[in-house]
Amino acid sequence: ARETTDDAQVDGYIIPISAKVGGIVQAVYFEDNQHVKAGTVLVQIDPRDYEAALQRAEAEEAAAEAQLRQAQTGVPITSKTTESRLATAQAGVRSANAQVAAAEREVAAAKAQLNSAQARLKEAEARNVLAQQNLKRMAALVAKDEISRQQYDTAVAEASSAQAAVEAAQAAVAQAEQAVQVAESHVLQAQAGVAQARAAVQAAETAPEQVASSEAQAGAAEARLRQARANLAQAK
């Protein structure tokens, strides 16, 4: 006996298989219609592209870790540096103000000396006027032999001394005027130092912004490290 049919069918199962990664197949370890078990190696994909990607991801992770360490180190350094700079700038303002005060005292003292020198000059000029007038009288009297030559010589000496005193007083006034000018220039220099010191304080007062910027850089470096680690895990 034999069996015949014109619509024969055979039951079968088709199981789709796909890889998580793509690439060039280096070797095939099965034949068509071969029975295989779970876990059996079917094909080998060329690993060189993935190995290179893994090495690149490892390098990126190492670089990100180095950047994070550098950024984290920079935060306390920036904080301490800016605080020190602000303290130094504030001390500079105090010192500059003290220099202004000292220069102003110097001006006051120089002006007092000038006033004293001017007073002495007026006194010397008055005495000189009297001495010169007395000398003229003595000259007229000695010409008439109404006084002795010794009295006349004494008047001449007094007139010369009075004139010398005037010249010395004039020199003292000139010196005092120069001292006032020098002291006033010291005030201007000290005031310029105050302005410069205050500008340094304003610059140093940006410390919070600088610290915040340093902290932001550290946060960005940390984010880059997390991304690099994620890329490394994916490459592995």
C-alpha cells in the first residue's frame, strides 16, 4: 500500500536571530538547517572597530577624570586666592588713606612754616628799612663831623646785617614755598594711590563670581566624566 496526496504540508518553526551589534563577519560556525543550542556561537564579528572604540572611550574617561580633579582642585584655590586678594586690597585702601592723611599733615606743617617764614621776612624788612634810614642820617651827620666815625661804622654794620637778614628771610620763604609744593604733590600722589587701591578692591570683590565660575567648571567636568563613563560602558 502507498499513500498519496496533492497538498502535503510539513510543520516547522522559524526563529529569527539578530545581533545586538553589527559588523563584518569573520567566521561562520554553523551550516544551513543545522540544529543548534542556546549559547552556541554562530558567527564571529570583526572586533577591531569595537576594540578601537573601547580604547577611545577609556581614554576619554581618563581625560575626563583628570579634568574633574583639576577643576575640583581649582575651587578651593580660587576661593582662598580671591579672599586673600580682597583682604590685601582692603589693606591697601587703609594704607593709602593713611598716606593721604600723612601728606595732608605734611602740607599743614609746610604752610605753617611758610607763614612763620613770611612773618620773619616782614620783620626783617621792617628792621632793614629802619637800619637803612638810620644809615642815611648817620652819613649826613658824619659828613658834618657831628658824630664819630665809629658811630657811623656801627650804623653801616647794622644796615648790612639788616639787609642780610632780609635776604636770609627771603630764602627761607622760598624754601618754605617749595616745601608746600612738595607736600601738596605728596597729597596728589597719595590720593592717586587711594583711587588705585579702591579699584583693586572693586576687582577683588568679584571673588564670589570667580568662585561660582570655578564651581561651575567643576560641575561641567563632573558631567563630562559621567558621559564618558556611560560611553565606556556602551563600548564595553
